[in-house]
Amino acid sequence: MSKWADLPDLILSEIMRRLSFYNDFVIFGAICKSWRSVYSLENPPLAPRCPWLMLAEEKEQKSHTRVFVICKGKVVIAKIKSLTA
């Protein structure tokens, strides 16, 4: 069994400081209780550090859009919520 939960907070803070994408911060906070406590104290950014470019769609999509993530060099599908009630 590994001892990832026993890493010192200083090391965990350094790991977290090097993350670039919001979803990586969320995953970091979900690893275990000790990682979650560092996540809570560090106040991760609410936006990605790397710009995302929304791509034009041939047909209008109401539930998702394609986004190009520059740092990862790939296109991802982002779910979107309807703005209408």
C-alpha cells in the first residue's frame, strides 16, 4: 500500500502549484482527506491558467460545444447549460 496520503503539506502544495487545468485541481482535491485539506487551504484558481478557444460548430449545439485547449493541444467537448428557463 502506498503512502501518498502521508506526503507533507509542503510537498502537496508544491504539486498543486504546478497544476495548470481546473479539472486537475478538482481531481487533486478528490484524492484523499489530506490532499483535500491542502486543496481547501490553497484556494485553487476558478479559471484555467491556459486559454480555451471555443470552436465554431456547423450546426448549433444546445448541450455542448467543442473547445480547443491550447496547452494540451487537443479538442475537448464541454457541456453547457441552457441559459433559458
